[in-house]
Amino acid sequence: MSRKCQLTGKKANNGMAVSHSHRRTKKLQEVNLQWKRVWWAEGKRWVRLRLSTKAIKTLELKSLSAFAKEAGLDLSRL
């Protein structure tokens, strides 16, 4: 499975590590992903998702169904 948030679509960012002498080397800035079990009210069951921490915070404001609909995710398949 790719390191990508299932609801927001966030993924790794290519960046540069700059040393004191200003040498630049490539580095990958990964997303802070967590496995999270979320209650899906319409399906009356738990759904296990791989979410970024930003998405977990947003889930406290929005319902899971509304958030999944925006992302185009079918929760019944999970």
C-alpha cells in the first residue's frame, strides 16, 4: 500500500536537506500517517483507515460519510 492518506490524498513531498556549507541533498518528507479505527454510523460498524493526522483532526468536525464522499471513497468496500 502506498504511503498516502485515504481521505485527503496527502503524500510525500520532495525537498532538499541544506547543510551548513549549503550543500543540497534530496530528501523525502513523508506524511504522518496513522492507522485509525473510525465508527461509521450509516454502516453501523468500525472502518479501519490509514489517515494523516490532519485528517484525524478534521474528522472531529465533519462526519465520516461526508468526508469520504468528498474524497470519492466507498466505505462499504473497506
